[in-house]
Amino acid sequence: MPAKLNKKSRVVAVISGGLDSTVLLYDLVAKCAEVKALSVNYGQRHVKELEHAKSICARLKISHEIADLRGIAHLLAGSSLTSKDIDVPDGHYAEETMKATVVPNRNMILVAVGAAWAIANKFDAVAFAAHAGDHAIYPDCREEFAQALDKAVSLADWHSVAVARPFVSISKADIVRLGVKLGVPFADTWSCYKGGAIHCGTCGTCVERREAFVLAEAKDPTAYLAQPPIPALK
């Protein structure tokens, strides 16, 4: 069963500095007794998102650690996020090309490190921000995966830790709506896979971000290099 978090809960949040995990972080801070944040450098294409994560945690005045796992990057080759010789595809996440952004077993790696920190601190849960829109592209965002991971993590130590995934059944637009209510500084989050000076506006995660704000009927404060029409909104 998904973890039930409340004012007594102590949680490690796995955050990237992106929109989804930042809203998750703000939601946990509002609901829980104590929150620590974990980011992971696994040798991804750029670290702009980690810089944003650090800034966001400083704003919230919560403990933030960055686990350095760059040494495993070569084991995760074959993704445009870990192999710089593979171009980041443009377009909507529904397109077949977006599978090039899948990093093998990423969520298990991130959650496992977060769970270890939660166990060491005798916390109640580790949380990650997989949402319903991720499922078609990312197999490690499915609820079935989260259920299995929750069971495994609960058995990893005599101090049982749960895996919380509060967004797994909602859309990115729903996450934006929640973020608006929580006062999340969306302009301080980073989504773009290309890592330029500003969001490119055309890669899968930029398109998804732009689409979510439109569907949520919320103002998008993000600066984009380009904003071509989003096919799903025509």
C-alpha cells in the first residue's frame, strides 16, 4: 500500500530540481514533520537541474545532499541523457523517439540511495515524483514497479521504510495546479534535457512542461528559446 504521510512523518524526498519533484518537495514540507532532500549526479548530460535543486532547498531551509554516482555513467550508456553522442530528441513524449531519453533502471537507483539515507536516519519513507504521464515512456514510473519497489525497500532493513509516490495516478497538469496552490517558484525549477542558457522549448520534457501549464490554465513563468505549437493541444 502507498505510504500514508502526515504531520508525524519524516521523509527523504528524491528531487532533481525539475517541476514535478519540486512540487513534491513543497507538498511534503507542508504535510510532514521533517523532510530531507536527495539529488543524484549519475553522470547525466548536464547538472543545471542539480544547481536548481540546491537553490530550492536553500530557499526552504532543508537539508540537501547530492550523491555522486558519476562513476556508473558508463554503465547507463545508450540514453540521450547519459551518452552525449546521442542527440536529445525534440517533440512530444508520446512519440517513439522519446524512448531515447530512458535511463536504464534510473528510479530504482535513485530510490535505493534515498531509502538508504532514510534507513540511516530512521525516517518513515522515501518519496519520488513519478506521475501518470510518465508511464507510457518510462517503465520504472509504473505503479506496478512502485509497488514492487515499496515491498523490497520495506524488507531492506529491520527499520522498515516505505516508498511514497503521491503523484503516480495524477497528470503533470494536476501537479502544476497543486504547485500553484503551494506557491512553488516554478521559474526556479529546471526541466530541459539540453541544458542550455534557457529552456529549449522543443525537447520532450520542455514540450510536456509547456503543455501542463496550458492544461492547468496557469501562467508559465519559464523562458523558452522556442515555443512551436504543441500537437496534442491542436
